[in-house]
Amino acid sequence: MIKRIVEISNPAYLHLRHRQMVIERDNVEAGSVPVEDLGVLILDHPGITHTQALLTACFENNVVVLLCDNKHLPSAILLPLDGHTLHSKTLGRQIAATEPTCKRLWQHVVQAKIREQAKVLHSATGNDAPLRAYAAKVKSGDPENIEAQAARIYWQRLFGPEFRRNPDTPGINAMLNYGYAVMRGAVARAVVGAGLHPALGVHHRNQYNSFALADDLMEPLRPLVDIKVYEVCELLPETPELTPENKRTLLEILGWDCSIGERKFPLMVALHQYAASVRKVLAGEEKEVEIPVL
């Protein structure tokens, strides 16, 4: 079943009743959602209150809860500690993964990211050169940082020579930030569901980053956000803003159909297949990781 993505962006009181998340405004019930149907819950207003019982039910059902800041961007992720029946065994294998295994996994991730960037450029401009050739150059661990070389070409081709990827600026960058943050939460949810620990990355290893593995695995998925932001910008006569309508448009990405090999899944489902494949690679059971693509 495809899990639902629900955003609450007005003052509300959220509580649990009969396994349903009940939404009240001004002491009047405004709606309810079965907790088991939720995949991502986004709380985007300082006037939202919720009960402990509701959060506990969310974690029991592997629901990722995103808390937004005053810029309406997700700034915190709440996840269950125990998301898999064999969590301790899987965690042990994750910790014991060899450096060559991690480097090979990162190589596949970067190659997939650059190939997806090439698809985006081909769709947007009709020209994907030289990104496809760059993807073939990526070696184990990407020691030559081909990822960054491809990115410099990619951003200027997609959004113009004056564009700079700066997370602190509004407009296009704010929309990218929102899409990436939601994607990060969805990937972290899948990582925990696979019994992996999101803080133990294969490339991102900053000691202050609690979601390093999620950041690693979402790299090939960033172009999905990029193409949607590009499409939104093409429809607007001026610089886009992070409006409620544009946020809803970006949330649609998690329902897009993706392929893993010959199989097709909605992205929210494909993420669990992806995380399970990563678990097998880290455990030495498989050599190639299965990454969702459009």
C-alpha cells in the first residue's frame, strides 16, 4: 500500500483516537487519518500541538515526522529507534562493512546520480553531454570527485549560468531545499525500516550528522526534485516562491512511478527496496545496489 504524505500548516491539536490521527482546530474536529496509512507527517506551524500517544503510534508504524522551521523548511526528523526485527544483527553487519565495500557502493551511487542528472538535462535542454561520459569515469570511492565536476556543468545548464546552488537563498534554492528535505526524510524512513542506522554513512561521515547514510543514498534521487523544480519554474513568469501550492507539487514526487530493474514501484515503495538492497551490499550478500530510477 502506498503510504500517505500529510502536511499540517495551520494551528491544530493532533491526538490519537482509535488508531486515527485526529486533527482539531478551535476545539472542532477538522479531519482524521489512520496512522497506519501515514508515511510522512510534516508539521509546519508553531501553533501545532500533539500528544505523546500520537507520536508513539507514528513510530510504531514507521512514520517519519518532519518538523519545519520559521522558513517553512523541514529542520528536524523524528524516526523510530527500532524499525526492523533484526535491527541488532543488521547494525552489526553495517558497522563491520569493509572500506572497499563502502567505496564501491559510493561509486555506484555517484554513477547513478550523474546518469539521472544527464536525463534531467536531456529532458530540459535536449543535450546531456558530457554527463553520461562523466558517469563512466567514476572510480571506486570517486577519488577524482567526478560528482563535483558534473555538478558544475549540471547546475549552469539547468538553471542558467548565473545560478549558484546556495541553500541560504530564496527562490529556486528554497524550493530545492524543501524537496531535498522531504526526500531525505523519506529515505531515512526506508533506511530505518531496513534495520540500518541512518548515522553510519558510507561517504558522508561527519560526526555531527545523524542522517549520513540517508544523505548518501538520496544523492541519485536529488535529480527527481531538480526536474520538478525546473518544471515549476518554466510555468512561472518570475522567480518561484515556496508557496503552499508549490510545496504540494513537490510532495507529489514521492508518489512518482520508478523502476528497479524490470520492476516498477511508486517511489515511496521503491525506497524500501533500495534500502534493503543497500543492506545486502553492506552485509556482503550482493555486489550491486539496486537504485530507483524514473
